[in-house]
Amino acid sequence: MSVYMKNPLRSKDLDLLSSQVSYRQVERLADKLSEIKGVEQKTTSAQARMLKHGKMTTFAIELRVGDKPFFVKLFDKVLDGRPPSILQPHVVPRKQWGLKFWSPTREAVVVLRLAFRQPEGITRFNAIRLNRFIRENQEALRFKLVRAIIKQWGIEGWVEKNLVDLYNRNKIRILNDRKIAQGIERKIGGQ
């Protein structure tokens, strides 16, 4: 989200996606990062989970930057265990902070943030961040495309459940949720 915002969100982690990463590579990356002045490596780990569409492995590097914790996380799959290629039509090259990289489009960022896994779903904190992102990018966001991506990925029920649960738990709505999930007003009580 930060690559599309005037003031990047303060974050304690960096999420990366690659289906071609191994634990050995993660350990080498951790060693390289710890060579940076003020960066100390604490741990590396790997966690595999079986999800609806397959096994997903998450690699994590725990660092201390200055005296603050910072995590680099590498995922080999997205959503519920799908290959990263699902994102291919929805990524664009970006140049930010002196780096060149590929990033999800604004619309894909919204969809990925709406599709946090249950049981946690969209937390209050993540809803506030997503609303800030939507507010800042209002003019550039194409909500029709957000809906199309949700449908293409077959996660309409998942996103709807997250929106309803978020409202029921926290009385928070995602900005323009009616453009994202048609009929959502009826499902959250017309609020």
C-alpha cells in the first residue's frame, strides 16, 4: 500500500512474494541484511500450512533495526494457497525509494487487503489502514475492476464475510464497500 501513498505507512514488516525461494536463500538474505549498519539478525523461520488450494510456506526473518523489531516475510503462495501467477495481470513496475520492483496495482492491493484469512479476517487496525489508502487513492481506484478481480479469483463470499464480520465486530465499514460487494448494505443491517 505504501508505494501508492503520499506518506508511507509506518510498518514493522516487509512482505515479499516468490515461488522460487528456499530456506537456504532466506538464511543468506538474513546474513546480508545483518551486514547493514544498525541491523541485527535475530531469527529465521519457515512455516508451512495446508490451505484450500495447496501448501503455503511463509519464511520470516526477524531483525532489529536500531532498537525496533522489523520482519521480512517471504510467501511462496497467495490467498488460500494459489500460485503467485494469479497476480500477474495485476502487477506493475514501480520505482520508489530508489528501488525498482513489481507491485500489485491499486485495485489488487484493495482485493488482497479485503481477503485476509479467517478467523481473524480484517482487523480494526487493517481496516483503518485500508480506508486511509482508499481515501488517498480515491480518484485513481477503479472499483469496477476491484469487483472484477474478486470475481476472477472466486473470493466473493470470502470478501463479503470479511466485510460483514468487520462491521459486526468493530462497527467499521470499508470506504465504498457498496461498490465492492453489491448488496452489502442489506447484509450489515442497512447502516
